[in-house]
Amino acid sequence: MASITQQVRVAPGSTARLSRRDPDDRLGLPDGKRRGRLRAAKSTARIAELQEILYAEGKQSLLLVLQGLDASGKDGVARHLLTGINPQGTRITSFKAPTAAELEHDFLWRIHAALPPRGVIGVFNRSHYEDVVTVQNLGLIDAKEASRRTRAINEFEQHLVEQGTHLVKVFLHISKEEQRQRLQERIDLPEKHWKMELGDLETRKQWDALHELYDHALTATSTEHAPWHVVPADHKWLRDVVIGELIEKELTRMNPQIPPPKPELKGITVV
């Protein structure tokens, strides 16, 4: 059986086919939150080790791009992934509706400003893909402009990789029923009210249209240098296992190195 990271990968040149991917899929892993948390913790510990070396090396960076519908778990991924990791070597950016100043520039302008510097792991909670999918769903751009933007994104991401920023792109694939339950919790539980916006209910009505647009966007932008991964998100423990192993695998492939000893420190004795 293919590894869990291979199972969720959208092979470049293929179609994402979200309708044929099961949000409840366990990917062949033994069912159980406890086992899943233990496996995810191992990845997180290894990520922390590699992140320290990445920060010390200061030559490369890693960017995790998180996309998904409301309540798919983007905040939870960022929280679990960064547990135990040195905060000075991480950066999380949550993209909302563009400000007036951002609208005066091209759609990638604000993305450039938020990219992780060398040595840092960055997380985009939503990203430049909002400027393809969401704005098209709202009727602010047409299919022709969306196609132009996907081409620009492919060129932009290739440039990032060539400059040392590695990308891990994840679409959190949640079922409509699981989303319903999570949104209802946000309504029923006072401690979760802060997460809920009435606009989320309006967006939910666009379920089919949004999935069709995401299908097109993921298919058009899953490339060899920056492939997409569609992660089943109905089970939080499985979501964290898969994304942890995606990040661990990419950091291992990057192979950061501790800088060589500084000659000026040789022979010094601290008194």
C-alpha cells in the first residue's frame, strides 16, 4: 500500500477529483485517537529538531499552505503542528478579506510580504488561493481571470522554490455533515461563539460551487515543485498525523545542516 503522504498527493497532471475522495478515509491507519495522537507527537518532535537546524542554517524556509472550507480545521492544524516548536523560528499568517491598501496592488502583493524568511517555517491559514476560488465564487472575477491567476501562481511558486522556500500545500477535505456538526457546536457552545460568523452559513449554501472551483484550482496548480495534498479532515487525529508526516518528510528532504564551527571561538575558555 502507498504511504499516507502518497495517498493524499494530487499527482501533477492529474485531476484533484474531490468528489471521489472520502473525507472520512482513514488511509489504512488503525482507527483510534490515542494511537493517532502518539504517532502525530513523534512527527512533531522530529519537526522540532529539524526546525532548530533549519533556523541555525538560515538558508532555506518552509511554507505550509492550508486551504479548506469553514470548520475544516485550519486553526487546529497550526496549533498542533507548532506545539513544542521554538516560536522564534515560526510565523503564522491568517489571510482575511483584502484591505483597501492591499486592493491597490496585485493579488500576490500581500503574499510576498508574509512569506517566511530563511530559516523559518511559515503557515498560511488561507492563502493566495482565496484570490482564485473565493473571489470567483463571489463573482468578482470571471473564469478567464481565474485561469490567468492560476498561471501566475504556478510561476510565483516555482520562483519561491528556486529561491529556497519549499512548499507543502494542503486542502483539508471535510464532509458536509461533519461541517454541519462543527458549525452547530460553534452556535451551541458559548466558549466557541467567537469562532462563528453568520457569513459561514451563507458560504455553506455554496458547498457544491466551491468544491467545483477548488477542484479546478487544485488540478491547475498541483505541480512537481509544489504539489497539492487533499487530506481527509473528518477525523482530527488523522488530519494531524498526515500533515505532521508531510512536514517531517519535506524537512528531511531539505536536509538542513548545522553551520560549521566559528574559527574565532576555537580555544576560548569561558571563566
